[in-house]
Amino acid sequence: MTDEELVVEFALIRLDHPDLDLEEIASLVVRRMGPDRMLELAALNLGTRDELRGAVFPAAVEHVLRVIFTLRGPAD
């Protein structure tokens, strides 16, 4: 899954659940992707951080958030 596809998935879930915070939306993204994609995202997080922090699910959520924040750009 590309970063752009991940952002689209994130945006669609955010439209459906506007009351959730970003971490909760990222959790929903990871849950909807299934175990194989979750492992893939956790592995990408491992590559980025050079370490695996915690369990697979939180690492995958962390990667989703990192992609979202990176593509959002710097804060004003």
C-alpha cells in the first residue's frame, strides 16, 4: 500500500467518524486492513525507527500517524 492510498483510507474513515481523534482513526485504518497489512505497516515502522516499539498493532498505528503527519507538512 502506498502512502497516498493510506492517506485516502484515513480520509475516508475520518469522514465517517469526524468525532474521533487522529490516533483512533489510525487504529480503525489498521483494523480494517487485516493482519497481513498490519504486519506490513509495523515492518515499515521498524524500518523508519530502526526498532520495533511494542506490539505489532501499536507499531502499525504509529506508522499510519507518521505518514499522515509527514504528508500534512509543517504546522503553521
